[in-house]
Amino acid sequence: MKDYPKKTISDELLEKINILAFDIDDTLLDSQGRFSERNRKALLRAMEKGFHVVIASGRMLSTFPRVLLDFPGIEYAVSSNGAQLTELASGRVLFEQMLGEAAIDAVRPWLVNEAVMTEIFFDHKVYAERSCFYELEKYGRGSEKSREYVFSTRIPADNLMELLEANKARIENIYLQFGDLDLRSRYLEELSALEGVTVSSSSPTSLELGGPGTSKGSALAVLAEELGEDMSAVMAFGDSTNDKDMLLRAGIGVALGNAVPEILAAADYIAPSNDEDGVAFALWELLGI
């Protein structure tokens, strides 16, 4: 993925900002998955000042927290790491990019390893092999928070590969969850070498597979054009490697203090952590919101 030079955050650059894009987990929400009162008020003030507010996540739209989907004034959602862009009020899909049959055929050999929990995203649902639900600890999902998330957002499938084959044209994203981090490292190297596949990650124990060029940044570029702007009008907030492209392409990229080193290096501004209301702090410091 292309690297972009660091920017000096000038008043001229700040004056261009009209679109605010926020990752969800460990960015807009704290480490316990809570939407803090300070962040909530900051978003309300941003909306009152006329900023367009976008949620940009690796999650499928149907698994976004209700506290955000029901929050008045959030206009757009980038979901499945940029595979889909939706106008929330109307439900209109403004852009989508499926993984593609060629990419699915290319990655299939990596999807049948019993040491990996494979999940497929399509038609607003996320499916995983039923047997995986009985041994989540094996895949690095032993915490109560993680287990609750899986059981509330994933649907058991009796034969995931048959389901994948039957829906090849509609797959938005494939999510791989690892308990063995050495295996994850090997998969990252091997999958990144494949043509026509975008590999990203929202956690140290996962990999996410999208179509060629699929990223949050690409979807935000479509939205910016829809709004008569370009990426210089975007301020993007994130913490994980799947946020890198949007932070680099945005007019201003903001990393939370809890971000992984790659994102801290890519950002134009580093805010306090998600447990310290970093989003609200950055909006106040940079935009006076």
C-alpha cells in the first residue's frame, strides 16, 4: 500500500475539512465497547457545525452497534473495510465492491485450515463454521467480551465452504481469526503475495480479505466525490492497520494513542487513547469542536 508524506497541519488544511470519518472499535468506542458521553457530545457539536459524519469500520453494517446506528445525524457508513458505502437515512448503497470469484478461488486453500476460524460476510450477515463456536478459545476468542460479540453477530453454518461457493458473487469480506500468531504471520505473508486480494487487519489476531483495491480510504474517496469534495476534505480517525489507507489518503489522519505502531507512524496527529476520549480531544484541539 502506498505511503504518503507527513503533512503540516496548517490552518489552511484545517479549513478544508468537511467530512469526519471514524473507525468504531478502539477508536470511537472505548476498550469496553462504550460510546462515551464526551465523544457523543463532540459528534453532536460537529453535526451542528455542518460536518458530515461517517462511521468507517471493518464490521458488516448489520453488526454496527445500535448506539451508533440509532445516533441522529450520522449520515454514512463505510462497512466491511470499504466493500460497501451506505447512506444511512435511506439505506441507499452508494458504492460496493465484492471480493470477486477470482479472488475467492485464489484464497480458498487458506480457508480450510482447522486452526483458523474463517468467517464470510454477505447479504448483511456473517457466517462461521458451527464447530468453531464450541472452541472459541482455540481461535483467540476466550474473553467474555469476544465470546459475546461472536454469539451476537455470527451465524453458525454446517458447511461454510459450500455456503461460500453458493454465494461467491456476493461475498464482501472474508475474516480469519487466529489463536496461533505464528500461523497468522505466515498467512499474512502468503496472502499478501496474491494478486487481486487486499489483506488488512483490525486486531493482532485477525486478517481480513477484500477485493482488489478495497479499503476504507477508497470508499471515502467515493463519498467525498458524491459530496462535491475530495479527500483533502476528510479527517479520518483510526487505530488498526485496516485504517491505514484512509488515514494516509485523508486531508488529516488522526491516530488514537492506543493505535498500533504502523498507524501511529502513518498519522498526521496523535490523540489520547480511546479510553481517554481521544476523539473528543482531537476534535477540540484541531477543529475547536
